[in-house]
Amino acid sequence: MKAVQAQFHGDQLVVNEIAKLQAGPEQILIEVAAAGVNPVDTYIVAGTNNYTAQFPHTPGKDAAGTIVQLGELVSGFELGQRVYCSGTLSGASAEYCLAKPEQVFPLADSLSFEQGACLGTPYATAWRALFIRAHAQAGETVLVHGASGGVGLAAIQFAKAAGCTVFATAGSEQGLALIKQQGADVVVNHHEPEHYQQLQQAGKIDVVLEMLANQNLAEDLPLLNKDGRVVVIGSRGSVEINPRDLMARDACIMGMALANASSQQLQQIHRAIYAGAEAGFVNPVIAKRFSLEQTGQAHQAVMQAGATGNVVINIA
């Protein structure tokens, strides 16, 4: 079988022929149709942001495909079943991947394999940030700061379906058009110096989902309503804030890492994702597609500014 591998942190990603994987007693073997690419995958390969890996390393947490082998102790799944992974044992950027049963979820018929490969990290991150960390409620206003990437678009879809008013920012004309098309009520360009004033004039914000805290956090806080919450989903450095912006509003800042989700939370999250797909509002947007041999380019693309959806690798 073909698998993308790195031999050390910072190594180039190349396709190698390796022995075909076999499912152990408590494992599921999936023939991968598509793999998702997220910033965390690049951090793991690079060994940055406290991430590391065992080598040789096949990147990718998210995959979608068909079950081809079930371990003898695995129940609740069928051979030939369409599924997606939120985490793998062997890496998603390969013709086959191994996963634990708790990492595998049924893929709704309404979604393609490409879209399924976008669920595990982006949609689970958005749902946990909104509803488990921030406890967003119908009628509240949610700001998605940096909304045109995979997590941001998922957050818009979930927040709108939950009855929230959504403010959203993007940094390109294409990104702005996309988040408006996805249902954002207020859309602003976060590269414009006056964009904070535009947000402030639009109304008080109850929940901020922040994708780049080192750049935006200090300016997010004055936008908050009383009891406002900021969930930090992404950051690439340190930041200085004025704590009085929190004190004046009884507001709080909280971190969010999907890796901290309990097994019970993950089951709840992925049931909600399936229900959202069945209802029609979970609808991942694909921005860029790559082949398995182009995995290195996909890892570069996911880190570029001006995102307009998800980056996927088509295996077949």
C-alpha cells in the first residue's frame, strides 16, 4: 500500500510503499477515499507548538472511506460501511488507515467522502468550542474571528442552526463572499484597520471564537457583552491584554483543544454532526484538492492566509 511518510521533524513528505496494514482485535481498517489536512497536521510533522510524533510518521488525523476489515472484538460497525475518522492510529494520508472504534463514526449519506474528511477536526472543534466551552445559546451573538477556514465555516453553520446571530470576519473578497453565503449576519474584513469599529457598531457580542489570539485577543475583549466569553481556538504567539476589559464585563477567556475532549463529549459531538448533516446544515466546503503525491503542497496550502474552506487529499 502507498503511504505518505516523514522520517524526522521537518522532513519532506514523500509517498512510500509499505506493507498493507491489518486490523488488530480492537481495531478497524479503513480504505481511505479522502484525507483532511488541518494546521495541527503540519505542527506534528514540524514538531512545533509542543507537538511531536513517532517516525516514520504518516500525517493526518481525519479520513473518510470504507471499512474493509474489523477486529474480532469490534462491534457496532459493518464491512463496507461509509465512515469518517476523528483521529487515526496509523495516519490518514495513505491508501488504508487503522483506527480505534471510538475514533470512527458513520458518514451521513448526504455527504461525500471529501466532505467526510473535513468533519473530524474542524466540525468537532467548532461544536466543542461553541456548545461545550462557551455554552452558546439561541439569541446570543457569536463572533467568528477568522471564519473562512474549515473551523470557522463549521462554526457559522452550527451557530446559525442554533438560533444565534453571527458576526464573521475574513481577509479576502472571496472569503467575505463565502461567509456571507454561509449565513453570517454581519461580515467584515479583518485586514481593514476600522474593522473593530465596524463590529462594535454592529452590537455587543456574547461569544467570540478566536482563531488567531496573538493578533486579535486584546481587541476582542472591548467588543464583549456582559458575561461575554472568548474561546481561544488558535494562536501563534503571545499577546498582552488589559484585564480591566474582563473585569468590567464579568467576562472570561478560555482555551479549547479538541484533544481534551472526553469520550462522552466526543460521542455527543459526533452525534450532533451526524444530525446536522441529516438536517442539511452541516455541509463542508472544499477549497483545495490534492493528490496523495501532493501531500506536501497540501500542508503548505492549509497554512496560507486567505482560507476559503477545507483542504483535502483525494487518495484514489
